[in-house]
Amino acid sequence: MPRVITGKYRGANLFAPKGLSTRPTVDMVKGALFSSIGYSIEDSSFLDLFSGTGQMGIEALSRGASNVVLVEKGRNAIESIKRNLDKLRITEEEGLKLMCVSSEKALDILGQDENVFDYIFLDPPYDIAHKQAMLTADKINKYNLLSENGVMIVEHSSELPFNIDVINMQFERSCSYGLAVITFFRRNK
């Protein structure tokens, strides 16, 4: 069961859909990712694509992000996200918005509305992670969705190919945690 690690909602257990349709990021990986971001998460904007349970966006909000957007299209996952938001009494007034559409559609809508994020996190199903990272990078560049020092963060599998050279962003680093890999990209200069 996913939980919030620290901040305003620290220790809260979150609902997850039954079955294998979602794969919540494990606490060790989530903790390492947010530790690497550090205090820059405060007052930042955070986009969580393929939100699943909403735990990454909720963790960002808990740690002080001022604007969080969760994107999910799976019906069961959306229900889990709504249950988690209700449980924690999180509303749009707290700075969190839920978009119930595909990641591609969400990026188009957010781009056309001239949204800019400090962090864009995506954790798609591992078998499509590389394709989704390429698509997301292209949309980020098309719409200037990342702030000047913004970061795209991709969770993917160490057991599947992930060619950083064909992703249209500047590779920063990768960190492995067993089967999970977190890869950081910055805007092209």
C-alpha cells in the first residue's frame, strides 16, 4: 500500500486499485527521488503523468509544491485518486488539479493554456516508458512546458531498453533502484 513519506500528509496510507493495472512507485524510489529534488520542491509546480494512485503528486504537495497536476485516464486509478484526495481533504484550493485524460491530451491542453512546470514526472507502464518519454519530451519542447531549470523525470525498468540518445532533451543522470530506474532530463539549451 503506498503512503505519503513526509510533509503535511506524512504517514497517510493511500488507496490503490486492485489488480495489476497500476504499479505504485515504491517508497525507497519515491524517497530517493524527492531527496534528490530537495527543498526546490517548495513553491514549485509538479506535473504527474500516469498518476496511478496520485501518490507522487500528493507527495509533492505534501512537501510544499504550490501547483500539482495529476493526469490519469484509467477508470479504476481515477477512482483511487479521488478516494485519496477525499481522504486527505485535498481540493483545488490546495493547489491540486486532476485531469482524467491521456497524457498526450493533457500535455496538449496544458501547453495550449501556456502552463509551465518545474517538474514533470512520468511513470508509464514499463513496456511503453521509452516511447512515452520521447513523446513527452517532444510535447515539452513544442509547448515550452518546463521552466528554465525544469526537469523531466522518467521512471522505467532496468530490464527494458531505454535509449537516452533519441529523447529530445538534455540527459542529466540515471539512478537505479533494483528493477526501477529514475532518469532525469533538462531542457535543451
